[in-house]
Amino acid sequence: MIFVLQIKSKKLKNNNSILKEFLDNAFNLKSHLMGFFSMKESDLDEFLADAKMNLANSHPGDVLSDVSDFYSQIVGDRHVADLAAWHITSKDYIADTLKLQQSFSRDLVLDFGGGIGTHALANAMSSTVEKVFFVDINETNRNFVEYRANELGVEKKLAFCETIKDTQISKFDTVVCLDVLEHLADPASQIEIFNEIMNPNSIALFNWYFYKGENNEYPFHIDDTQIVESFFKTLQSNFLEVFHPILITTRAYKKIR
Ligand SMILES: C[S@@+](CC[C@H](N)C(=O)[O-])C[C@H]1O[C@@H](n2cnc3c(N)ncnc32)[C@H](O)[C@@H]1O
């Protein structure tokens, strides 16, 4: 019995220790980057430097006919670099989003557009979560997070899928969709899909940034007025906001009906 408890406690952590581990080393992010990309420590700075502009510069502009092609065909490992640099330099902000998900996450969790896995891995470490379905259109991201899950010993609590359909789950208790909606051609229809896969007691965590940036550093973000207006109409007709006290842009929602 003691042996079993020791095994469990190695992988399942309390909320404070999960936050501390993220703030200390972003769940060993640098060592995972080196291991996954077979990179020396001396190459890491170059990989992370200018990651944001490297990603922006790889966007082909208006010639891109299908928005999702950018993430599935073009970015390669550039999105991993961009997200890693962001999660390392903005760790207090990311930690607040982790704190928020700790107050809502339970049972079956969908992390849609999960990126480098910070939120999915933190959820997998939590005792209130049964399983996390990490969905991301980018194969490098999926493989990198699977590598990280194995390194952190939480692989049994995670599944990796390209689409929500691939999860084969009809209803999720928690939906996490952070910094993704502005990357979709039609964020309103994504909100309708989330509504369909939630129970009356499910909670969704959403944020968005429909802005291309002061210097076009986010050329891949959707900012079309009609698309954005349709998004807000759909959000407000399907979901009711659930108050939380953390001072960040991410909002918590439950279904209206
Ligand atoms: C800015 S990142 C956000 C990552 C993560 N949620 C975070 O907060 O760090 C956007 C992510 O959405 C993914 N993505 C873009 N379009 C997608 C789609 N249609 N389906 C699933 N994932 C998508 C990208 O591959 C990328 O990992």
C-alpha cells in the first residue's frame, strides 16, 4: 500500500507544487527541447532567439488559401520555438493561467490547440483530472508533448490527437482553448463545436487576441471585423461567463442550455 502511494505521489502533485515546478523550470522545458531536437545547450539560445519574428516571417500572407495549412504544413518546429520562448519569458502570466485551470479542471479534459503542452501536462499531474486529450493540428507539437509526457512520467494520463473527432469522446468535463481562437478561419463555428461536446456542468476556459500586432508580428491572427463579431455573437448566445478572481484575459464559461 505504501509502495502504491509512493508511485502515485511521484506523478500526481498538489496544485502548489505544480505551480512551483512550472515557475522553476517550465516543467523541464529546456531539457526537453534539447532531448527532443538533439540540441546542445549552447544551441538553445539561438533556437529561442527571434522565435517570434521567425514564426511571423514564415507566414506567406494573403496567398494562403487555407488558414490551417500554416500550422499543419508550414510552421514545422518554429511554433515550438515561439511558444517555448514565450512560456519562459512570460512565466508569471502563464502561471496565472495554470492557477485558473487548477480551480476548474476535472475528469475528462480537452486541450484544443495545446502547443508545447504546458497546460495539458499540468492538468495530467492533477489528481482531479482523469485524462487529458491533447489536440493539435501540428505534428511536431504533438510529438514534442508526447516526448515531454514520457519524460515527466504522466504519459498514461494523456492522449494525442490531430482533431477533436480523433479523441472519440462525445462529452468533455473541461475544455481548455488558450490563445487558439484567433488562429482559426472561423472561431464562431469552433465555439459551436465546444458547445456540442460539453455537459451542463462542464467548464470551458477561453481567451483570444484578434489582433495582428503593432508591427504585424502576428500576421496569422484573424482580425476581420465580421468574423470577430460573429465569434462574439456565438459565444454570448451559447455560454454564460463564470466569475473568477484572477486578473487575466482568460474567461471561464458554462453552457447556457
Ligand atoms: C498560439 S498556440 C497556443 C498554444 C497553447 N494553447 C498555449 O496557450 O500556449 C496555437 C496552437 O493552436 C494550434 N492550432 C492552430 N490551428 C488549429 C486547429 N485547426 N486545430 C487544432 N490546433 C490548431 C497550433 O498548432 C498551435 O499549437
